[in-house]
Amino acid sequence: MADARTLSAALQAPLVARLTAMADDELVLGHRNAEWTGHAPLLEEDIALANLAQDEIGHAITWYGLRSAIDGSDPDQLVYFRDAPDFLNAWLVELPRGDWAFTMLRQYLFDAYECELLARLARSTYEPLAQAAVKVGREELFHLRHSSLWLERLAHGTTESKERLLRAMATAWPLLPQLLAPMTGAAELHAAGIWPDPSELRDAVVARTRSALEGVGLTVGPLSPASGLTDHRGTHPAHLDEVLANLQSVARADPEAVQW
Amino acid sequence: MVTGTPGRREGMPVVGGVAPGAPTEDDALWRALRTVVDPEIPVLDIVEMGIARSVVRDDAGVTVTLTPTFSACPAIAVIEEEAAAAVRRLGHEVRVVTTLHPPWSSDDMTSAAREKLRRFGIAPSEPHGGLIQIALDAPVRCPHCDHPDTYVRNAFGSTLCREIRSCRSCGETFERFKPI
């Protein structure tokens, strides 16, 4: 088992990038979910989305913290003072929240991905990551239960809810390949037992989500990337700027502030 | 030296240290930690919640190890400050470490804590031994009338660790501590 002191120098940069991508995914999705606070279709769902947002942002803090142990970075600096090109989140999480069907389908796809990823990371040879994955994985079960139920409600609800779910699928499904794509150094991290094999993870996530989506009666096409989408994380459609403007404006108004 | 929790959580081994119940000077440290309550559940202290994991004393001072119920729990920062202050009042240098490992479980609460929770109006999570999915769907008794016929109104509640349920017998709506 390795930790931040014994991690080999060659693996530091790939692991830092991987942890940053995971943290950025959670941070941005958490903020998109938080936009529903006060606007969700039901009071219960308003509370649920606020909980999901709080969890995702808390998980982001965990992953930024693991990065910090390796490179000494300050999570607050990373969140509030990086610009969009330096964020490594996937496109899926930064798209506007859209309607309820898109919000829930995106959440389901992300939850299914996280559950598969965390189950594998729980066996990571990088001990701090394995420990955090066990903790976060338990909490993600609550998310997956919730978003899975919404898939069923939307698919079997009304003609309109089904149509909205189909439209959400047309947007979200082609974004899955980027979320699952390997990053630089993936082979080395896998060889060291730190991160799962990206192709095996991708197959597991696709099989799981395809089975769930077909299970509620959707026709799921082949997984081909959205046009204009690169596998490379770090490019962003216009939407991330909007998230960051909202998220960073207060911190940037007084960069010297030590306490809020 | 590491001390186990006096009157420690059921099912949790004492990590080294003194025999349970044996009076030691470290009892004062545990007593100090018992004055710190969970700000989201002010009837429970952090020792009976299983949030305070260990107290280690050496030449450099006292190290208190805490673990959050949920990793995104916003109360943990306040608990860290208050635990440090409680130990500092005894005249010790103190360091507080927060760990996610092993993950906190609702099984880490003492049975006395569960009873206090029930009297506070929150249905506790009964011990599940790790079978969380089964516990999530198991019957839950109403903390007001003790009737078992209750149902989930919302899988999420006022804090990360609770869900909202209603009782078909007395009609009351109540919160349940999630099995985790």
C-alpha cells in the first residue's frame, strides 16, 4: 500500500490530474444541482437536490484533500481561483440543469459511474484513496436509489415525462464516453493498482446503465461520442464559465480575505 | 497511550489501552469530550455518537481522533473546534485529527444514544451489522406512538443523515436517522 509519502514521483502527476478531474466533476455537478434549491417541482425534491448537492461538494472536498496531500495545493485556491481551461470536469456535469428529466437522468448516469468507480477504488493500492472510496461509496448508494427511482417515474409516468426523458437521453448519453475516457498516465496508474483499468470500468458502467435504461423501456443506441466532443478533459463548451462566474465571484471580490 | 471509550460502542473493539471501566486519568479526557454535542442533534454527545474515536496522550500533548457521520457533514468543523477547546480546558496541548477510515456507521451509536434519539423524536437506525440495503427497507417504528406501520415521505431530510417518514397510525411526520 502506498500513501502520499511513498507514492513514486512518476505517478504523482497522473494521480493529481485524476483526483482533480474527479473533484471537479463533483464540484460542478453539485453546483448545478444546487441551482434547483427553491425551484424544484416538489418540496421533497427541493430538499433531496440540496442534499445531493451538499454530498457532491463534500466529496469534492475529499478528493481535493487527497490531491493536497500529494502536491500541497490549497483546495480553496483550486476552486475559486482557477479559470475554466484549468478545470478537468467532464462536459456532462457542466451542462445547464435543463428540465427535471435531464437533471435526474444526468444524476443517474453520474451515480452509476461513481458507484462502479468507487467499488474499484476501494481496492486501490493507494491507501488514502481506498479509504475515502469506501466512505464516499456508502453515501453514493443513497443517490443511486433516488435517481434510479426517478428514471422509472419519468419513463412510466406520462407521455410528456417519457418524451422529456428521451430528449434528455439524446443529450446526455453521447457525453458518457468522455466521462469514462482514460486520462494521461492511465496505464501507469492501473499497472500500479492505484486506479482501475479505464476500458474495464467503461464496459461495466455502460452495461449497468444500458441495462437500467432498457429496463424502463428506453431504446439505447450505441455509445458514440457527441460531435465536437474530445476525450480530452479540459476543453469546455461555454457553460462552465457561467458556473464559475456564479461560484467564484464572492471569493474573487476579496482575494485577500482569510475568513468569510 | 490509547484509551478505549469507557462504556464504549457495542461491537467495536477497544484499540489497545486500558480495560473498560478501569478508572484512569484519561477518563477526564473522555468526560471532557462528552461535553461536546453534535450541533445537529444536541441531545447526543460525540462519544455516544461514535464520532470521537480515540484519545491519545504523549509528551507532545493530546491527539483526539474524530470521524464524521457523513463525509460532507458541515457540523464536523464545529465539533473539531469544540473538542479541541474541551481538552484544552484541562490544560493540555491538543491536536484534532479527522479520519474517514474506518467509515462511521450508525451501528457505532450506543444503545443509550438510540434511546435518547427516540425520545428526541427521531427514529434511530437499529443495528444492521453492515446490511444497509436491507436496513433501509426494514420496518421503522414511529418514535411517538411506537407503531411499526410507517413509510418514507422523503429519502432526504433536514440533514444528510436523516430521512423523513410518516406514521399511518398516529399520523405524525418524523425523521429517521439513516442506516449507514
